[in-house]
Amino acid sequence: MRLTLDTSRCAGAGQCALAAPDVFDHDEEGVAYLLQTEPGDQERAAVEEAIASCPTRAIALIDH
Amino acid sequence: MRRILPQYSLTPPAEAPLDEPAYFGRLRATCPVSEVAVGTEMSALLFTKYDDVKAILSDPRFSSNPLTPGFPFHGAPGADSPVSVGSMIRQDPPVHTRLRRMVAKDFLPRTVEGYRDSVCATIDERVEALALLPDPLDFIEAFALTVPSDVIAKMLGVPAADEPRFQELTEVMTTLALSREEQYAVMDEFTEFCYRIVALKEREPGDDLVTRLTYERLHTGELTLPELAGFITMLVSAGHDTTAGMFGLSVLTLLKFPEQLALLKSGERSWENAVEELIRIHTVVRMGPRRAATDDIEIGGTLVRLELYYGLPRLFARYPGLRLVDGDLAALEYREGRAFFGLGKLLVSLGESRSA
């Protein structure tokens, strides 16, 4: 699975890193970034929760 | 011909003051999208189905800004106050994103984790103080309201000498029973209070949020002084009575279900899950998010027309994952994803982390 994260939409709510701490983190300004762009299948449930939790819809799955 | 519509109301039934208005439940069962009267001159679509509400809140074509044409203004206290209108929770991107990011790093889960020791110390102090009070005591006044005030005052950097007044103002400001005039008067006084704290931080900077916002945002011209005061007001009102309400409702719920409390106390069930589920069950933000459509948008088969506004009731009390059957709180043992105070463009982690 491949992910993109639109940092211009990120408001820094912190939900993605709570849901999938091995895939998302936040920089020192609080803006999210991807720790890995192609996480393995073991991360699928966590990534789906991160996408559903993001209040600004900044995360997208571009390749399932 | 004049149509008669049900009046949108957030008033709970008198016999169950902690519940959502009964008509939400009836509508959810019989007519999940209904037209309701809002005030005397307007109508709105009221969505009561979880999936519809979720779709609306995560669709950027729905506006949170009360100045958007057709926004459902009436029927919620404080919606049209100047402080409320200028607050980031009433803004859309990109303004919302710009404002929200100013405090993003301050409310990241890991930053909030850093407050743990200080919050625990505050709670211990207040619990010890409870033991010295005569029975019966008012838990809300003696504990639930004071703990968030203490925590927020420390976070913001309110000097110890000003804390009693800060707490008084905060408590009055978040009281929904005030008349509109009273509410505006206390908001004005709180704004003045904010100006004094900012002036103080300019003279004596500290390691706190007001100092940081003053130096990094006010002095750089990114925020004006009234905007900064509005920001502080929003942070205070977002974290104060939400947290206090959760303390009170959670304690009451656990007292009503002693067998659940026993399982938690013995360690057979996790407190962490219980907190999540209690947040979901009680949904302390009563007023319900409102939005205005900025386009013609289809939601679950219903066309929401441009400029037709609508209100949304409390969302999560009937979340599909919730196992609340006939008043039985089996819910506390399950965890099906986290509870949200808000989807859409809200301050999710802000409320969620602080209230936890």
C-alpha cells in the first residue's frame, strides 16, 4: 500500500500518529509527515484508522 | 401555505437532564434527515444518522463559518458573539489551518504526555482537599471545575496571584445558563484579563503558552492582540467545562454501575478503554456542530442545496460501535477505535488529549 500526505491540509491534530505511530510522526511545528510511504500489510488496520481519524482528510491511500 | 416544522431544540427532557433531547432518538429511528425550524424564521436539515453526519463533517464543502450564507445561527448559545465568530473553531481552511497550526505542537499527544506529572499532582492535591470538606460535598464545584482550571492556568502561565480570578471568570464564562448580556459582559472582562496577562508576559516571559504566542505570533504580526485574546478564550472554554462535565458524568455513571467500577478497580478491565467509552457515551459537547453547504451536495441520498443550512445533533451517543443495551454499560470493556469530539475541522486532539 502506498500513502500520500498533503501537508498543506494538515492542521496538526495528532490523530494519525496516535493511530499508526510507526507510519506517521509530527515535525517540531506539529505538522505530520510520513515515516514510510509504503508500509507493509501489518500496518493496514492502523493506517485505515489514521485516514478515518484525520479531521482535515490530509492522508490518502493511492495504491491499495 | 405555511408549513409547521418541529423546532430544533437542545433542551434535554426534564426527567433525564443528562440525555439528548428525546426527539433526536425518534428522528433517528423514523426520519434520519428531517427539516426543522431554527428560531422563528429559518429552517434547516437535521441529520441524526452517524454515517451521514460523518460524511458531512469530513466534507470540506460544508462550512463551519457562521458568516457563510445560510449558517444555522440560532438555537445555540453564544454562536453570534464576536469572540465566538473570530475563533478558529468557527473558521474554514485555510484560515482554520493557519490558526490551528499555531498551537499544533502544544497539543500533540507527546506534548500533552509531558503534562502528566503536573496534572497528576494537581489531581492529588484536589483529592486531598476533598477529604477535608464536610459531607455532602459538591463534586462539580470542589473538584470537576477546579482541576481543569488549575491545569489550563499552568499551561497558559497565569500567575498564581491571578488564578482565583481566572477560575471565577472561566467558570462564569462557560455557564450556559447566563443571559446573552451576562455572557458578553464576562467575555469582555475575560478579554481584558487576557490583555493583562499578555502585558505581564512581555515584561516577564515564562515557559508557557501565552509567552510563546506573544513572542512568536503577536510580535511577528501573525496575530493581533484581540485575536490572541480570542485564542486564549477559545483554549480556555474548549478545555474547561468539557473536562469538568466528563469528570462529573463519568463519576456518576460509574456509581450507577458499581459492578463496572469493581471490574475497573480490580484491574480486570482497562481504565484507558473506560475513559474512551465514557467520552463516547456522554459526548459532552452538547451544542452539536452546525454547517452550511457551499455547494449542492448529496449526503446518503439527500440533496443538500447550497445555502440550505442544517444542524447536527450530538453525534456519538449512538455510535454504531457502542454497546449500550437497555442502559447496560457493557460498553466499557470494548474498544472500537477512538471517540472523537469532532471530525471536520475541529480541534480533535486538543479536547481529547486534555480531557483524558
